Amino acid sequence: MKIKTSKIPALELVINEDGTNYRLAGTKALAEHNAELARSIECGTTNKCHSFRRMFGENSFFYVLELISNDKVIQHERGVGNVKKIDDQYYLERSIPICYGPNSSQVSACHNGSSSFIPQPHEYIIAYSTFPHSHQEALILPHSVLTSHDSCCANMVSLQENSFLARVKDDIVSLDTNSDEFINYIKDAIASYKNQLSLKTSKLSVKNLSTNNLQLNPSDSPVLKEGTLYYDATNKVLKYYDGSNWKVLLNENA
């Protein structure tokens, strides 16, 4: 899991459809509720690019949910959420509510899950993205580390069991060692590496090996195991072990 932040906040009107699902209705829909936002939308300062889906994709984010009445905040909640798609609509899923109160300066910790926002006539709900307010909030996910994809813009990456923290192109992610993504990442990294690659491991097991050249270091003390192939440094020949004896690999044209 990854929590992403953005220098430019996401901003959308929210529709409470059934008391449980909070539909993200877009940025332009705020124009009919707020004159200042209407001017911002008209001049292009605020547009559809500020939607949660466009800015965060499948990543989680810190959100603020507020109920507005007569241009005043009367209900406030902050937490970690993500965008959930149901049919062809997008909804705010509040996965980790952090605090709740009548406004941002009067909040207490959420102990009973997320709260209900039920607007009355002439009231509306707004959602926007924010940043963690403390180191404790930034590390709200277990086994997580702080990273950045841009200057002064933090991300929180939760490391899975048996995984590596890696930079893949312009992103920092947790790579599960059992995933195809990890295997492909290692394969591409090795394939693009142009210098000599030295492995100090005593054993390397591969299913298939394809190479233009295979160089065997000369040896006088090969491993006694069936199928072993080595270059005899004393006799200057290739030998293989058949399980009982060492046999010389003959060149039929010699």
C-alpha cells in the first residue's frame, strides 16, 4: 500500500447517496455552491485535473471531508482514503479516519470509524487532499517508510513481507520478491547492465542459460557431482563427471 501526497490539492464536491457511499461529483460541480470556487473554475485555476482519480489513481491519500453551511464549516473529518469505482461512478472510500470535529481546530481522534455527513438543504459536502499533520500520521501504515517523488512532496510506502524498496522509473515502490514485477525488474536491470557482473555466491541455479560465450576458469579441484563440467588446468582439456569417473570431452574433428 502507498499513500501519496500532492503539492496541488485534489478538490471535489461529494454527494452522500445513501449514508454510506460518498460519490465524488467533480470539481466543476462546486461552482453552484461557492462563488469563489466558481471564479477559480471559470478562469481555469481549478479544473477537472484536480479530481482525486486523476491526481492519485489507485494510490491512497490524506483527505479532508467537510460539511459546509452558509460558507462555514460545521463538520470536519480527516483521514486516509482512496478512490473506489462502483459501476461507472467514483467514490471516496475512507479507509483510516484519523480525527473528527465541528471544524479543523476542534477535533478529536476517531475511535468508532468514520462519521456520517448528512447535508440539509443549502448545505454541501466538500473533499480535498491534504498532508499528514505529524510524523505519527505519516507513519500510520505498518512497516512503512517516508519517500519522495518530488521535492518537498512526501509519499508513504508500506513494505510487504519479503520485499525490497526500489525506485522503478520515477516511482519508489515495495517490490514483492515473489511477484512477476520483481522478477522482470531484476531481469531488466541485469540485461541493461554493461559492466562486468561478479556474483560471489557458491551456487547459481538457472533453468535456461543463453550466452554468446561461456568462459570456464581453469581448475584442478572440481566438484565430484554428476554432470559437473570443468576445464582441466593441467591437461588443458574439458572434462565432465558421469557420476563415477571423469571423462574428457573430445573434439571429434581433432
